[in-house]
Amino acid sequence: MNRGFSVIAIPVLLVILTAKAGFSQEEQPDNKPFKLNGHTWDSKKAFIDSGARCGVKDKSPEESAAEEAKFRNDLKKAGRDDAVTALAAIGSITINVAMHIIKDSAGASDPVTAGQINDQITVLNDAYASTPFRFNLSSTDTTANDAWYTASPGTAAEAQMKNALRQGSAVDLNIYISNPGGGLLGWATFPSSYASKPKDDGVVVLYSSLPGGSAAPYNLGDTATHEVGHWLGLYHTFQNGCSTKTGDYVADTPAEKSAAFGCPTGRDTCTSAGLDPITNFMDYTDDACMNTFSAKQVERMDAQWTAYRAGK
């Protein structure tokens, strides 16, 4: 994706187990909406507000096709004919991570602990264990700024935050931990946009999505896993819906008509072969449901790294 995204607004029908979301019978008034973890829920424990998981906008079929053609051309310029050629060895690429914790100026925002930061790095390394990528915490800083604390995608506040705080080059991952609101858990830039907007490069995540945070069922750290997947060049698994010609441009993730929520085992929204990839890190399911990058996704991330980040 060439940045230029807007926040996804998706009406969501999400059924979540009581124990998973931390509900008690007293917390679910009959037929009355109520608030929990910044979202509005109905009596059946389903999201009824808009926005969920990720603020990365899915491209139209035309946009994604043009982007894919450019990627293939850029990959050839980088000396590779396809995504498979010269796949890097597992664990051979170390990515230094700069963590930027944003608080409100009054200091009233929930604290992010050093333990959570370290646990997030562990979650990333576990999730990417079958890929060439390993993550190393290189720095952590904390900034108090009300506008940055609630900045949403594409805003002046986001640009100011990143221009002030971003460290390193194309191979360095900057993660901004804040409280954007609106139901958003995070967003990311794609590697193809680095050359034109280097200061914009990076990942933003909701502070309570870190391991041990309060944003259940999204509090095991896989919001960062998902957004780093975008930062390494992956689309959502439901990109281009049921199109078997394009989809997410990964051959071994079955086509999926729309985002999945919760953990809907057996979901099958397209007539093509294969159940929906609900356990894939690039879907919208609960953190506890996500555990997979496919082999072709690994190849794509490695190729995107070669085309857009290595040596840049």
C-alpha cells in the first residue's frame, strides 16, 4: 500500500466468549448497549461501533494490481526474478526496533511497562519464528503530548509525531504506542512507500493491545504482529475478496470474502477451495486465534524486504 489510507469503518458482528472478553453477567445488561475497553457492545457481546483491528485501507482491485506490477518490476531492479529466488535463511535478518511510548501531558494515561515492551518483542519473535526476520529492541523513549497521544492515521499530529521521533533507515522498525481511539488497534505503512515518505514509515499500536493490556481479546500483542506484517509487505487475507486471480497476492492463503472476527472455526466465505484463513496473522480474528504466516507470505515478506528495505 502506498500510504494514502484512511481508517477502515467496518460494521462488525463479533461473538466473543464471556471468559475471553472478561464479561460477567452483571456487565451485560439485557438489550442495552454498554461500554468496555473503549468499544460499544450489545447484550450478546458483539461490537456495534465501527472500526476494528487495523486502520490500513484495503486497495481496490485496480490499485492493488498496479501496485503488484510495480513491485515485480522493483524486485527485478533489485536483482531477483521472483519472490522465491534467494529466499533469506530463517532468522538471518535482524530488525532493530525503536519503541516510542506516547502519553498524555497530564500523565494520566495508563502506564506501559518495560516488561510489556520486552514481552512485545518476544511475541514478535515467536510469531516470525519461521521467517528470516528477528526483532531486537534498540531503544525506548517516552513523550508526553496530547495531540500525538490520540493521533489517528493521516493527521497532522501523526506526521508531527513521526517527524520528531522516528529513528534509523528503511531497515529499522519504529513502533509508536498511543491511544488513537475510534476503535482502532493500529495501522502501518507499506515498504513500497518508504522511498517517497521515509519519515512516515512505521507502525502505530494501541497501548492496551500490548501483552497484558486491557484490550481483550486483542491484548496478547498480535496487533503489532499484524501491523508489522503490513510493514513487511503483506495485505490483509481478505484483500480483493473472493478473487482467486489476485486476492492478497499470496497463493497459499485461501480466498476470503471479508474480515473474520472472533475465532469462527470452519468459516468459508468463498466458493474456491479452502476454508477462510482465520488463524492467519493478517486476518482480524482474536489474538488467541492467530498463529500463522503461510510459506508464501514468508516469501513475499522476504521479497518486499529485498525490493524496498535492504540497503535503503
